[in-house]
Amino acid sequence: MHHFVWSADPIAFTLGPIHVFWYGILFATAILSGLEFMKWVYRREGKNLDEIDTLFIYIVIGIVVGARLGHCLFYEPDFYLAHPMKIFAVWEGGLASHGGGLGVILALYLYAKKYNADMLWLLDRLSIPTALFGFFVRMGNFMNSEIIGDPTDSIFGIVFSRVDMLPRHPTQLYEAFSYLLIFFVMSYLYKTKAKELKKGFLFGLFLVLIFSARFVIEFVKTQQADYSFGIGLSTGQLLSIPFLLFGFYLLFRSVKKEL
């Protein structure tokens, strides 16, 4: 069976000594799309747009710091504990979505506490562009030929020639388009049912859908961590379980309030 060969250069263009990577472009696009979406939400709900800039400073710091520490501590703890200064070398790559999620939640907690904001209201609405954020980031991983899947002879297999010549599951694309679909579903619910949905429902649904997709796709993804628990579940799957449980709790809590 002939498989599509992916050999894209991770560098989009060069300006003198500066290399601009597709991942960086897509990451910036993810941040800006989230900013524009939240501006639309604030206008739609009559909120003060001046609050957006401060909110997004908190969120961006939470994403970057959380995702970096998550990668270092969850996936390569031995290396980074032995070379702690390497934790700051973000340009070398290594961001973990679970860590980014925890970082954002902590950042929102600090923001809500300082500015007396409704944290759950924010989480419900921010979860929608976060799904879109995940789409752009995974497309960046695809451009880098990283976070690839196990070898496969299926029609979905792609040869990542920068890695090897084996057809593999394009797990970045599986995740990217799952997240994009989740973004559209949640956007539709928000636009049509926002006044009817109980607080916490959208965030709970986001956690359940995102981490269910992540959990399933991990079965065909190459091992990302430099260790294994030997129990048949990857680090990504184990990290997804608490998010899933909390998501189900929020959904149950929302439905219970309607009864």
C-alpha cells in the first residue's frame, strides 16, 4: 500500500539569522484566535472589554509556564531534575497540554481572586477557544513531525520522513480535528443555549470531550515519556483521568441542579 510521505520543513521562513517556525506561527495564531473569541463573548454579554488584556496576560503566562513545567516534570523528570537550568530552554521544545491546562486553571484562580471575577463563568467560556487552541497547537506538532503515532498499515498511515520511513498513525491530526469538532459543538451550544446552561456545564463538557479524545488516541501514539509504569496506560492517559473525572463531576453537578 502506498502511503503519503510528509517531509515539510518546520521552518516557515528565515529573516537573516532568525528562523520563524510553523509551530511558533500556529501557537501565536492559537493565542490570537482565543483573544478575538473572548472579545466577541465579552461584547455579546455586555462585559467590560478593558478586562480582556489583563485576563489574557494571566492566561498566556499560565499556558507557557504550566505547559513547560508539565513537560519537564511529567515526561522527562530524570533529565530536567539533573539539568534544572534546561527547564528555561523553552526554544528547544517541550510543552505538555496537561501542564498547560493546570497552569491556566491556576492563573484563572489568581485572576479571579485579585479582580473578584467569577472563575466558573470564565472557565465555561474560555473552554471554547481552548479547544480551537488545541487544534492549532497539534497542527504545529504535525508541521514539526512530532508526537507521532505507532506504525500502521492502515489507509490513515503517513510516512514522516524526517523521523523514519515507516507509515505511522498521524496522531497529531487525529487530535487536531477532534479538537476542532469539539470547538464547533461547544460554540453551537454556547450560541444557542447559553442562557439555559447551568454554570460549569460547558467546562465540564470540554474536559470530558477533550480528554476522552486524548485518552483514546493515546492507544496509537508513540510513548512520549522517558519512563513507563508497565500497566498498559501511557503517562498521557493517566494524566487525563483526573481531568475526565472532574469533567464528569461538573456535568453531574449541572444536571443535578436542573432536577
